Amino acid sequence: MKSSPIRLIGQSIKVVDHEGLTITECIGNASTSIDDLSLALVNVQGPTSEPWLTIHYDEYMHVTEGCLELHYELDNKSLNTVFIAKGTRFQPRFPAGITKYIPVCLPAFQPERCIREEGTEASNVSKKLKELHSKLTAAEVNEKYNRVDTIYHMCQKKAWEDCKSQRKAYFPPTFVADGKMTHATSVPGRLISTANHFYTDSVGDWICLELNRGGLEQLGIVTVFEAAMPVGEKAADGKWEDFVFPHIYGGIPTHLEGIVTNIYEMVRSNDGTFLSIKDLTG
């Protein structure tokens, strides 16, 4: 059946409502799951200003009421419609109080595309924007990481070599407790903080396996990107709540070519702290 050229794709959503500033997104990632562009309605009820911003998209601003000043290298201007090029650093100010304007961003606004100079503590505005734009479905998350083909798993060297000598698949000790899943990452540097959270009390050498995700999939071993999960009975670090990790639903073959593409030594201090992955991280 031919799809209709006109269709409902979503509805507006208020993404910011804070101390007299409201932003209602009509088109974009939060409201319509569109990344090509975003369009919003901004309503300012009193004299205020944004922090300095550096944007990673082109932006058009059209003022429908009041006054908007854009401070750019000490050049202040009140304006009606303006184009701001990608990469520009500027500060919006609203000296007249009640102001309304329409920003259009290409590609669409996302928090990581707009660097807000707010110091060490993120404002309520930033936190709300980040929360709304992080609400992707599981399918959307995995579509985003579909092209990631190299993933990493760390394990105790002896356990790996024992399985390899017997030509058996390797399964981590908590495989069943973790839902028949093998933890992994696509960012090898994260293995250091992960190891120090879970494994500093362990004895013996550890290694990092570089894995071919596509090779695993050809064997029927599926990798799914998901939120951080516990290892056995120990919960994940709360600092990882914004990350997604590749979870391998199966074991790791030890005797098949092309699955494990590299093996790296993990470096530890005398007290068991993990320091680095030799030849892979600093």
C-alpha cells in the first residue's frame, strides 16, 4: 500500500520550563524523532540571559516579540531574524524582559551539539534537555550503534587460556547470573574504571579481548547495546547511567579464526588497581 504524503509525525513538547523561560519544541529529536532540523517556540518572561554557547549546527532565529541581543566578541546587536553559523560562540541576552523567538537548527538540536559554559554544575535547563533527548527506544539505540564492529571484553588470563586449551567457548563466571550475557564495551578506556569498580580484589593477570562483532553474529551470537547492568550481585556504577554498553548474548569462541582479533595485557599496580591496557590505552 502506498504511504500517504501527509502524515502525523508527533506533537509539540515543552522541553524547558524554568524561571520564566519556556521552550516548546515542535519539530526535532524530542518531539518528532527527527534529526534533520529542529524548530521551537521560546518564551522569555523577564530580563535574563543564556550562558555562552558554542553550537555545532547552523541556526536561524526569528524574533516575534521583544528584544534579543546576541553578544559575539563584544559586538552587541538587537535583531529580528539572524543566521548563526555552525561553530559560532555567542551569548543570547534578553534585556527587555518579555521576548518571544523561533529558533530553527540544522541539523536538529541535541544537548551534545550545544556546548553551554555553565561551570562544573549543569543547570536545571541542561539536565532537563539531556533527559528528554536521551529517551531513545531500544531499537533506536541499537540502530545508532549498528556500525560498531569492534568490541572489547576483559577477563582473567588463566580462565581464558584454560578454555582455549580445551577448545571450549569462554563464559564469564557470572554469565548465568547476568542473564546468560557477557559484558563488553566499544570504548576500551572504560574498561579501566569498570575493572576498578568490580575486580580490584581479584588475584592474577587480566587480559582484554578485542572481538569482531560481525564474526560473532555470523555464529548466531548477538550483541545488543543496553544500559549498564550489574555483574553478579554487584551493581553498576551510577556514573555510567548515561552510557550504553554492548552485551554479548552468548559465550566467546576460543578456537575459531577471526573472532578474537587481538589480546592485550591489562596493567595493574601492587594493590590490585587497574592502570591501563598495554598498547591500547594510556
